Amino acid sequence: MNRKDFLKNAGLTGLSFGLLNKNVLQKQVVSSPPDCVLIPAETAGPFPLDLTDNAFFLRQDIREDRAGTEVKLKMRVLGVDNCEPMPNVRVHIWHCDKDGNYSGYGTEEGTTYLRGYQLADANGEVEFTTILPGWYPGRVCHIHFQVYVSQTYAATSQFTFEHDAVNAIYNENPTDYTKGEDPLTPETDFAFVDGYEHQLASLVFNEDTQMYESFLEVSVEGEGTVGVSHYEHQASKLIQIGQNYPNPFKGTCHIPIELFTSAAVKISLWSLNGQLVETVFEEQLSSGPHRIPISILGLGLTPQHYIYQVEVMKDGQVFRIPKMMTYGG
């Protein structure tokens, strides 16, 4: 299977994002446990691009050729019902470049920079390498994001940064950020005028790595530790798939599955950039519970997150379900 088929059949491309968030313009406040508040919904903005033909959006480094101050961005997704992490949910981010341009629009039609998505790990976390966005008339520096939880629900919102920190970077890098300081503040931006307490990401310079790092915690509808894709719902009559254990693991782990009928099962390992690493299991299995041993020793892999895809084939039906695993070396 090629990379595009992997993403398409795993439900990671060609989604109709415009139908997923019913109240995209309405702020939401719900009763929730302490320190866990539903992220306010915001307009998706310059977003709708056809992802079907752009399978490489599964990537951590979304900069492409865009100049600007590098930022390592980490996001953690929690379920608002219990404040627990949401593993395996898809997080998509997109934003303008240093000059306020969005890929795919106007003079930028056909470009794909500063857009990407990742699957959340066991801690509900995703990481991206990007640049600090610029500003444009009417909008402060901001980043759009979407957390795709299921086929019927996706949280769509935006976040910004501490205003003085953003302007300090603009002033320190006038060659890149030629417009200078942002004349607006989050308080005067239409998206944040009614409050942005839960949409303010950190932005600090790490002396050890010599780069800026940013972090935002996001709570979405649902219960943590049970984030699933719509393919898992569709495949539920054939199979149930658990998280690999241990996770993180060193060299070998096990993937628990339960088949409700005999079927052919294949498990493949993929990088976070959507590249096939290795097919690690392929057999016809009987119905019932199975504990499938997976060994990646000898593959020369570096310790990091990977995606394992379980493919189930029965009577012409094929389901491909991705989950995140962490290899510790």
C-alpha cells in the first residue's frame, strides 16, 4: 500500500470538515471538572482545502519554504468529561506565514505550507515544528486548529500568544517580519474579544535548545482515554483493537485484538510523516481474543512516536485502523 492509500483508508484524508462543527461561531461554556474547560469554538477561517490530493499533510514540520522564527509547538488534548488525555485523536493546525498569507488561497493557490496534522499519543499530545505567524489587518497573530474526535464531532478553534512576547520577536527579526509590531491586541480581535483565557498558548525561549517553544492544553467534548476514529466505529462488528503494551516500549510489545469472526489481519508500522516502515504481522486469525507480539528489533529505528495500522480483511471488507505507539529504544 502506498502512502496516500494508507492515509485515505485510515480516515486521515478527504474529510468534510465543514460539517463536523455545528456551532463553529458560538462560544461554548460547560460544567466540567476543575482546570478542564471546553475550548471555545471559533470560525475555521481560511481552511477548506481538499486533503485527498495532499496526503503529505501528515507531518510534524509544516514550514516548507516559509521564513520566520522557528517555534516548536506542543498541544495536549483532554476530554472535558474527566480531564483525561484523548489518545489517537487527529489534531490539524494551519496558519498564515510571516506576511499574513495562507497557502491555497488567492495568489497562493496550489501551495500547501503551514498546514499539517498528527495523531495524539498516549498522553494526548502532538508536536509540530512551525514559524511564528505574522499579522494582517483585523487579526492578531493566531493559529487555527481542529481536533477531530469522531465522524460526528470535531472541535474547531484558534489560539494566540502573549502579545508583548509576539511583538518582541517581530522587533528582533525585522528582516522577516517587515510589518513591525502588531497594532491590535487579543482584546480587540473579534475572535478573542469575548475572552481568550483558554486560548492563550505559552511562548518562551529555551536557552538549552536555542529556540522558541509553545504549549497549549485543549479540552474537547468526550471522555479522555477513549478517543477513537470513525473507522473504529465502523469496524466494531469485526474487531476490537487495544493500545499496544507496554507503551512506551523497548524493542518488543504486544497488540491486543479481539476478532468476532475469523479474518485476515495485517499490522504495519508507519512514521509520523506517513512513510511505511515495515509490515510487522500478517496472518489469518480465528475468532476470539489475540495477543499479537510485535518486534521491531533490527529495523534501525530511532526512539520516537510511530503509527501502527491494523488492517482487517473479511468477505471483501477492508478496515484500516491507525493508533499511536511510542518506541523508547
